Amino acid sequence: MIRSKLRTLLLCGGSAAVLLATALAPATASASPAPGATAAAAGFWSCTVPPGYTFTSTQQTLNCGDSGFRTYYFVQPPADGLWACTLGDGFTYSSTQNTLDCSTGGGFRTKYLLRTPKTGLWACTVPSGFTYTSTQSTLDCSTGGGFRTKYLLRAF
């Protein structure tokens, strides 16, 4: 009887520990290795986002401050085809997703599919040096729900 109760208690305690560890483990994008792991080509984990870089994932860490949890960023140079949490200079975006990857304080944030502007690209913004020849109403560019305009770019 005592052995049965002890086994049940240990089993429940172990299950609770696994659930707690799973809940506290940071969710990272598949393109973002865990801190300390070999980083992707030009990406690395940092306590700040350096000028000229964007970030593709975040997690909370004790490594970046005197006390308490702080945001740890997986940073890399912006590139065509990269899903990023911020836009880099000289880039537009062609799609968005609502994700926890970019969260710096809890909650969902927008992630952008970065694109190098060029004639013939359907983009969510019209960058400097471009005009557009057609539009479409789409959910691709939504940053807060609802339809947004997408532009067919043409360089001038």
C-alpha cells in the first residue's frame, strides 16, 4: 500500500517536472540554433541587435542583465528570403506571419519574409526608387489582421 502510494507520488511528481521543463523551455525557430550550439552561417545569439542586423528569434535568458530575465536575440544580416522580426535597410517584404518567435515581452509579433526589391516582385511596401504597376488585396501583408494592399514593383 505504501509502496503503491509512493510510486504514484513519484510518477505524478516526475510528470509535473517534465511538464514544467517543457513549458519553460524556449521555443526557437528551426533556423536558430540554441545558445552555445554552432550558429547558422552569419547568425549568433546576442543581448542586443547590432546596427545593420535583424533578428529571427528570441528567448528569455539570465545572461544579459544584472538581475532577472532579459531578451536574447538570434541576430543575422538581413537577406533575401529570410524570415525576420524587423526589416533591414534596402529590403521590403512579401509575406508576414504572426508568431511568438519575435516576442520581446510576451505575446505574438509579426515576422516578415524579407525580399530584395526588384521589378516584377509582389511586395507589401513600395521602397524608395520603385513605383508599382498593379495592386491586389491580400492577407499576405497583414500585420494586425485583415486585408492589406500588395504592390507589383517596377524600378524607375
